[in-house]
Amino acid sequence: MSNVKFYSGENIPLEMHKVRIVQKLNLVPIERRLEAVNEAGNNMFLLKNRDVFMDMLTDSGVNAMSDRQLASMMEADDSYAGSDTFTKLENKIQEIFGKSFFLPAHQGRACENILAQSFVKPESIAIMNYHFTTTKSHIVLNGGSVEEILTEEGLRVNGECPFKGNMDIANLRAFIEKNGAENISFVRFEAGTNLIGGQPFSLKNLQEARKVCDEFSVILVLDASLLADNLYFIKTREEQCKNMSIREITRAISDNADIIYFSARKLGCARGGAICTSNEKLFDRMRVLLPLYEGFLTYGGMSVREMEAMTVGLDETMDEEMINQGPQFIAYMTQELQKKGVPVVTPPGGLGCHLNAMEFVSHIPQHEYPAGALAVALYIVSGVRGMERGTMSEERDKNGIEPLANMELLRLAMPRRVFTLSQVKYAIDRIVWLYENRNLIGGLKFVEEPKILRFFLGKMGTVSNWQNDLVKKFRQDFGDSL
Ligand code: F0G
């Protein structure tokens, strides 16, 4: 995206890339979509892609790759140990983050496994701006717990706050003092905070948290999976960073973290994961686990081709014209929906456009999974697949009690450089129609509920026969349109 003004005065995000490889999409009729969603137990993860038109489930591993990335994949060195591909990636990570030691892993949650096994003791507490599903599961599996210390604005669905991913620094200090630094496994900052709508933290907030961590000798860990979006927001929203380059901001962030890890399915537009640090002691604690869970130290479960693509992808992430595509498309979609009165998370964040299901389907109680029901309804009326980020994505506690999520969001992810603006307009059109017909949407209930990460594999039924009414109304309004 570049800073190009339109004569018409319209505010349109303009792509600074062209499409050179395409994948055919299917838009199957609504009757088939209804069948497909029932075959999938009303779970978006269980749909087959051939039944999906716009796959807005996630940006993970599905971002468009560049010609430079694809070309680099032909030069990979397959050696089990000591491959040149590893050295290239290690050098790139050193160049960008300034960290001396690097561990490859097959994806983000594999890094979380290693971190949790290395630093989470039973009864210890991991403090974070907000949890992510897999992060929390790994911490809990290792006997620890999670404490979220977000600022108040972070949990408000709407507002002007530019940095809703910030930590409340006074509460952070008070919490460590009260619980004792020896009981804190680490403080974790998540860039582009996923579950609250892809919301960023500011560099200033991170620097302040760093001071507190230093005071108490607590490790600061950065989850940089969604760093690209966070970098863009720091550059465009934080006064002190306006004149810094993306590389300089990245380094300033990195200098405040003892350990950085990320899913390269998001950061770097490839498929893998990475942990890096300049602290040799911390590195040694994690390193021993790598051959056990991931693979040898120079590939960590990744394909070497993906490692080559990751090296180039990380380099391209330092280009503002590359990283602003996602946030600008998301802002466009969010603002167009807002104009039509559809409840969305504001200000627009990264990762995707987030519908506020609590308000969209305010007649559905939280224990009937409003965001999950909205995901199903939107798929039926459009073939657009989003992801529930609400109570379904939570886990029952030890006593089997289901915690109700702070927010009920339907996330419509915007994989980078994948969709065209006309496709985004199609999604907006169907969402607006659905909003006007929202009273036809009903709730869901679990019919099969796995104990761990239930949202991935669980199966749902509807609490009433609402889906057929929705299809009927669609046919009335759209005739024989797909
Ligand atoms: N941390 C964050 C902030 C994430 O968003 C993810 C993945 C992970 C860690 C785990 O990485 O998938 O490579 O194992 N988020 C994906 C999503 C799954 O759709 O939001 P992974």
C-alpha cells in the first residue's frame, strides 16, 4: 500500500504488488453450504476447503508468498546438520533482531512447548498482556497459570485507544510484588494481541514493562507472531517512532525482550517457527529440548525450503509497503461495516476484521456461543469462513466449569496479499445482509466436546431449527444467486 490519494476522494487501499499465481475458488450454492456445515459439526475447522469461498479462518501459513521467496526455495541445503540454509536464517535473525542465538521449530506452538517446559514450574504464574489459546494450554499443561494484565481499554470492544494491547504497568508491578518474583515464570508480551482483535502494544509500554522486569529480575518474553501488524501501528500511531524506520523499531522492540519467539506461519509468510535470545544461559535451557521434540538444531522440524522462504519473508517484513497491506485492508473493511451500523471491533487492528458477536446477535446468550453461531450463519449465507474467538475458544476449568470469554468475536482474518478488494466488498455485502436478518440466527450447543483445545475438533448442534429459515430468507432476497 502506498500513500496514494484518489481524485474521487475515496479512501481505497492500493496494492503495491501484482498477482502472478492464482488458485481457483469455488462458491457452492447455499443449499450445499448448509449441508457442508452440518457435515462439519458446525465447526469452521472441520469444513473442507472445496466448500469454502473466502477462507478468512486464519492468516496462519496462508499468506501470499513473493516471487523472491519462491525463488529462494530452489536453493535450499538439505543437510541434516550444519546446513547453509540454517546459517542464512540465523544470520537474518541476528541482523533483524540483534539476537545471538537461534532455535528453529516447526511452528509457534512448538516454541511455546519448549518455553513452557523450560520456564514454567508447577504453581508458577506467567503474566501476559493477554493469553493466546495454545500458549495458555502449554502453560497449564506444565502446571502453571496465566495472569492477564491488560489496560482497561484493551477489553473495551470499541474506543479510540491506539494501543489496546498495552499492559497496565502499575498492576504489573503490584502483581509481582504480591506474588513474589520467584513465582513468576516470565512476563509475556504478545504483539498484535490476537484474541482481543489484533491490537498492538506501544514501544513505550514495552519499555516501561522492561524496567519492572529488571527491578524484579523477571524474564521478558515477546511473542512476535503478529509483529508485522504491531510494527505498522507503532510507526503510524506512536509519536516517538514516526521518524524511525521499521528496522529501527524492530530493533528497539527486540532490545527490550530477553527471548523472542514467533510463528513464521504469520511473521515471515512461510511455515515454521523460531526462538531467539542473546542470553546463553536461557538458550542452553531451551536447546536441550529441541532434538527431542522438533529435530536437529539446524532444522527444528521445518522443511529447509520453508526456512529459505522465511529468511526472505523476514527481510520483506522490514518493508513498510509490505506490512501495511493487511492493516489497511482491515481498516477498509471495518470502516465500511461501521458505516452500515454493523458492530465491529474498533479501532481496526491487525490480523483481521473482527465482528462483535455479543452485539451482532445480542439475543444469543453466551453459553450458546454467539460468535460460533455467527460464524456458522455467515458461512451459510456467503461461503466466507471466519473463526470464533469467544467462549468456544476457552477451556473448562478443573471443576468442569466453562469460563465465559471477555469478548465474543467473529474474526475474519485477512491473509496478507491474498484477497482482492472486490472479494472484500462481497464479504461486506453479505455481512450487512446478515446483520439486517440477524434475528434469524440461533445458538449452538456442543454434541462432542474434547477436553483440550475443544474449538479445533469439537462438534456442535443447533439449539433450534434456525438454519433452514436463514436459507429460505436468503433465497427470497437473492433469488438464484450463489
Ligand atoms: N502466538 C500467537 C499470537 C498466535 O496467533 C499463534 C497462532 C501462535 C502463537 C501459535 O502459532 O499456529 O504456528 O503454532 N495463531 C493462529 C491463528 C493459529 O489462527 O490465530 P502456530
